Amino acid sequence: MNGDTRLSEALKASPAILDYVISLNPHDFERLRNPVLNKVMPPRITLRRLAAMVGIPEADFVAKINDLAGIAAEPAELSMPK
């Protein structure tokens, strides 16, 4: 996964990703547990945007998401813009 990956795709890889994302900003992201909002919002937001919203460098955020999904990411993959 990379910064262009939609949250919906990441969530398919591991349910732990939802808990991690919510933990970063419970006030705003807890609503992702609502089934209706969970269907509407994740397809519209990228991992890059989420990283910016919580103030985490994109590479670190994507690396954590990949780790939670059990995906070994190459360092070059994280730094290359698409």
C-alpha cells in the first residue's frame, strides 16, 4: 500500500487498521464504526490524507498500515511519489 491507497482497501487487509486509525483521533474517527459512515467515507479518503489529518509523516503512517496488514514494504516504495 502507498499514500494513494484508499482507506477502504486498507481496511480489507486487516480489521486492526480501523482500530489504529480511530486511536489517532478518536473524536473524529470513532464515527467510522457506524456501518453507514464506514461504507461511505473509507472509499473517499487516501492514506496520504489521513496521515496529513493526524500530523504523521506519510511514510511512517503507510509503513504502520502495511505492518498491520502484514505487508513488508520496501523503503524505496514509500518514498517514491506516484
